[in-house]
Amino acid sequence: MRVTFLTHYYPPEVGAPQARISTLARLLAERGMQVTIHAPPPHYPHGRVPAPYRGLAFRTERQGSVAVLRSPVLAAPNRGFARRLVDHASFAASALATGAVAGPADVVVAESPPLFLAAAAGPYARLARAALVLNVADRWPASAVELGALRSRSAIRAAEALERACYRRADAITVPTEGLAAELGALPEARGKVLRLGPAVDTERFRPSPPRAGTGPLRILYAGTIGLAQGVETLVEAVRIVGPDAELWVAGDGAEAPALHQRLAREPAANVRLLGSVPHAEVPRLYEAADVGAVLLRDRPIFQRALPTKLLEGMAAGRPLLLSASGESARLVEAAGAGLVVPPEDAGALAGAIRRLNSMLASLPELGAAGRAHVQRRYDWRPVVEAWQELLEAVAAHAPNSPRASFLSPMSRGLRRQARP
């Protein structure tokens, strides 16, 4: 079976989408599928294309058992809304122009966001004579509107119309969370097509090590995107409030990273270390050196249904979590007994939680073990990739754009039982 993933993000870039898609591609290839990735040259988040990829109209490579095709992009840093739109639109156009090189496929799996790539996926799948699965990791333009990145009413209306057209064209729509499944499933254009697949974490990559000996300050690790959705500055402020009893390591990059660097240059903090972008393979080692994993989401309605990958990775690493969020992620941590949960964007509440963790050092291994056990039961990759294989085979067996409810409904019931927290 031939599967092509159409994605704007892929290794050697570092980030949650890159790790998720590359893991899924590798595991499907191990199950005998012929997997191709169609992506731009690596350039996220700094907007610079590395030397081996510069000046090429098209490039092919292999990453293990997966074929990777690279089409040109007008690369822009992950900051500045207009420039990012040009970046997204340019790859969507170049992917369509070079799609014939990828050859025919049985199924195209397209990632959204970016929304322009989701829109290009329809004609791309037709050219490949393939069915189309749209994986919606985050809903756009709703996220951009709630974060204040998109304000023009006419632009919002146009983006919403484009979003609905993408759902209408898709043969199946996959989402990572229950909240997103319910939200999209209520839309006429998506009704009967939506399945929750994932999220998942490769628990084998994270081998829990014994906790640190307890010497020195409580070491908190934030490993992930420093973007508009996270509000990492709230965690920095909380650690400032606590003082020398806590130490924060921040591993990552993103749209808000320059502002964070500038703030710490103006107001240095001896107990905050910015490690920059770290290869995904190094994240388990960072957790081994930490006492606690931190996860943050801003106080926006759209994040009520978010489950960040870093949350599952921290739990898989056997480290207790310090979660500043509400909604689905908060319910998961509380149900697992995996750490402390405080309201989003509240530095004072975060500082209080850090002090509490410092006062209960003997209990931290128990919290970490509970989190790891929970993700092993509920969020391991093995059942998720089995569900993906089942979906891809079912979609490929039907003509594109035929009614899906008849064969997706039984699968939806089984997957809901499997993925229920």
C-alpha cells in the first residue's frame, strides 16, 4: 500500500509535529507500507534553509525506510503572521507543481495547519489518484483569531470558508483529542468523517531513571515550542518569584523565543537557563537530569481541547508534571495523579506549586511513576499505529469522496473505547 504524507514540517527540523509524523511514517513503513514524505526543505523555526538544501528546485532523499521529497519554499522565520503565510502558501504551490514526481498513491495524508497546505491537498490527492485523509492537529483559523494573530473580518471569513472546503473534500479527518473530535464532528462539512487517532508517545524512547539525589534547587524542565500558545514567560516569572530554591531549563525555540531572550538580557535571572533548540533524540536525556517537567498553555478557549506532546513525553519519562493549563490536558494529569495543575497564565499559582513540589520531594518518584504507567496504558504508539493502518486501508478500499459514515462509524466506536482516558 502506498501512502504519501504532505506536511510542512519534517526532520531534521525539531518540534512536536516533526517527531509525530516521522514516528508514524517509520512505524507504518515497518508494517510493510510504502511511505513517502513530501515536505519543504528544513527551515523551521529560524527561516534559514541549510546549505545542503539551498538552491535546489527539488530534492529526494531517504530517512531509513521512508522516502522524502523536498519542494521549494520561500522560507520565513516562525514569527510575523504575513511572512509565515507567504512561507505556507509558497510550499503549498510548489508541492502541487511537483506532486507528479511523488507518483501515484493509494492515500494522501495531509497535515493542517497550515491551512493553505490543507487546501492544496485536495488537488494534490486527485493528481495522485488517491483518497485524502486530513489530519487536523489544531483548528485554523480559530487558533490564529483567539491568539490575536488574525483580526481582519474579511480575512477571517475567507479562511473559515477555506477551512470548510478542506473538510468537505477530505475522505476522512483525523484529530488528536476528544474536544477537537466533538467540535469538528458537529460541522456539516466534516460530519461522519472524524476519527480521534492519538495522541501518542514512544514510551520506549523514555527510560525512567532514578530521581536526582535531591541536592541543589528543584530543577524544572520545559522542553518544547516557545510560541504564542504556551506563554513560557509566565513560568520564567514564577521561577523568579521562587528564587534560588528552583532552577528552570528551557529547551526549545519558536516565535516568542527572541522576546524571552531579550527580557532575560534586560532582567537577568541566575536560575533560568535557555538551552536553545535541542534535537528530539536528546529530550529523554534532559528529562533524566530534571526533577519536574513543565507544560503550559495560554488561557484561551481553544486550548481547552489541547493535549501537548510534551505533556505525554514528560509522563513517559517518569517525571512529575507541573501543568499550567485547563481543559483536557488538566483532566488527564489529574486523572493520572501525575503532578500538580494550576490555572493558566498565573505566575503566582505556578510559584506556589513549585514551592509545594519542593516540600514533597519524597513523593516525586511516585507521581512520575503514575504518569508513566498512565501513558503506557493509554497513549503508547502501538495501538495508535494499528488504528492508523486500519483507517488507511479502509479509506483506500473506497472510491475517494464516497460516503464514509458506513465504514468509519464502527471504527470510531472501537477507537473511542481504546483511547478513552
